[in-house]
Amino acid sequence: MLIKARGMGALALAGGLLVSVWAGPAAAQVVADDVVCSGCVGTNDLANGSIGNQKLKDLSIGDRKLKDGAIGQNKIKDDAIGQNKIKDNAIGDRKIKDGAIGQNKIKDDAIGQNKLKDSAVSTAKIADQAVTGDKIAPGSVTADKLAFSLSPTGSRTPVNACGTIDQPGSYVVTQNLAATGDCLILAADFVTLDLNGFTLSGDGTGNGVADDGLGHLGLAVRNGTIENFDRGVDVRDASDCIVDDLRVLNNAGVGILSGTGCRVSENVVAGSGNDNIRTGGANIVSRNVVEGGSINGIKVGRGSIVSENIVSGNGNIGVVLAQGTLLTSNAISQNTNAGINTSEGGQANKTDSTVTNNVVVGNSGGGINYSVTDDGLLVANNTMRSNPSGNQVSTCNTCTIVDNRF
């Protein structure tokens, strides 16, 4: 017999005829509007393993509540992987345990961004036998400190005693050095010598650092102290040289003596028994502190630029110029003779120089001293005051003297 619910008569098939049979309101397995029986599917209430919209029980999968091992959006239990909470060995965004690798905390030998332990490699700290740059050292190697610093082409050669450097390359001093006579002689082209903050000390004779007189090209000396020699740095026969970031103190003769086409910059040169700085032609002399030399503070060759130096308290002239020199933005004060001299030492053809934007104050022999032979000299926009012998000394018929403050 086939039974159809909803309180109507049943339909029965008997003898090939379809008959309607009244089953009654309480017949078994009936589905009504308000009651859903066990195992049935309805709209208001679901029981046991049914699937509906309002309530899910046991192992069902729904929108509101998940139990046991189900996977849902709001709560995840046991070993499931979700967005808010991760347990045991799962990998998530918030917390990582054991040997996992994450963004916030890394344990054991993992490699991460914030903290590294043991033999890990990071940009902030490198331990054990880590690798950086282009050198592998048996101990700790970091980007900002190496046992021997690196040049762009490889490791530099250590220098731990006075002597002669006769091969091109980059050299670094590894300790303070004391000498009787010369200390370091540069006898090759393209030698770069880094004193590495150490001091070369002499006995009043010889040179702290010098070329060998054979006209080498591309020498560089930097970053240390040279004191108590006859000459601190003597590379007068070199060309295209660099002398910078040195303290050259209390040498008996010239402090720094450079050749042609050199740069002498950011040095402190004081207490020399002769000129503090003396250069060949076509030099750049900039940002030096030049004090207390027995003769001149700075004396340059033709075609040089002298800029942004402090020149004070020297025993003769502050700055001595040659032909075609630019002197600009210097502070020149308290020198025994003139602050600036364009006519020193019988140099011929002292013409076509420019002196501009300097402060020249308190020099006993006058502010600027020039002569009638200094054709084409331009002196402009300087402050020259309180120089006891006058702010301008002598005259020049073919010079241009404009817009100075006397």
C-alpha cells in the first residue's frame, strides 16, 4: 500500500485499481506542517543527523555552530587549521610553536627577520661562521667591521711595520708605528694607504709617509695621525694624489707637501716648522684646519682651488696664491703677516686669480697684499676687518676690487 500524508485519503493500488483510503491524523511516518518526525527533513526543527537552516547537531556542517572535528568559520578545534587560533604543530599567522618558521618569533635554528639564534644568518647580527660581503672569516664577520676591511676588489694588505711598499694595491696599517728617519715609502703607482686611525711617530727626522721621488701616479694617504717627523707627508713628486682625513702634527719641516693635480682635504695640520700645507699646481685644498705653522698656513701652485679652510695663527702669511688661483669661502685670521698674499716669494706671472667670499680678520700684516704686477686679479665680496696694517696693502692698477666689506 502507498501512503500519502497531509491528512487526506491514502491511495491504494489493488487489482489494478487506484483507490483512496483514509489513514487518519495519527498514522505512522506522517509529515505535518508543524511536526517533523525522526529522520525527516522540515523547515523549523531538525533533529539528530538532519541538515537544516536553524540548528545543527552532532557531526553536521552548518553556518552557526560546529562540533568535534568539523571545519567552520568561527571555531576550530584539535588539529584543524584556521585563521584565529592554531594549536600544536599547525602553521598560522599569529603563533608558531616548536620548529615552525614564522614572522614574529623564531626558535632554535630557524632563520627569520626579528630574532636569530645559534648559527642563523641575518642582516642585524651575524654569529659563528656566517658569510657576508665577499669574505668568509673563521670568526664573526659583519658588514660594518672586518678584521681587515675590504676594498672593492678584494682584501687589503696589512702593514704592521715601517718599510717600503713597492706594489700597487690597497694597504691598511694594523697598529701604531714608531720610526727613526722614514716610516713608510710608497714606491709604486696606485698605492692606497689607510692608516686606519693609527699613529706614525717619528724622531724629528725623515718622512712619515713619502713617495720615492720617481714620479708615481695615483697615490692616496688617509685616516690617521702623523707626528714628529721632519715632513709629515711628502708626495711632491707624485701626480693625481689624495691626502685626506689626517692629523699632521708638530713636524719639523712642511706638514703636507703634495705634487701636481692632487687633492688635500679634511686634514688637521698644525705646529709645522715650515709651511703647514704646500702644494704643486692644479691642486684642490679644501676643508682643512691649518693652525700654528712657523711659516705659511697654505701655499699653493698655479691653477689651484683653495676653499672652505680655517687658517689661523701661522707665523707668516695665512694663504699664499699663485697665478690663476681661486681662493673662496675661507676663514683667515690671526696670522703674523698678511692674511692673503698674491706676491709672495718672487713667483712670476701672479695674474688672473680670484679672491672672493673670504673672511679675513685680525692678521697683523694686513688683510690682502697684492702688487702692481698682479694683472687681472679680482677681489670681491670679502670681509676684511681689524687687520692692523690695513685691509688692503699696496695697489694694483689693473685689478678689480669690488663689493668688499672693510
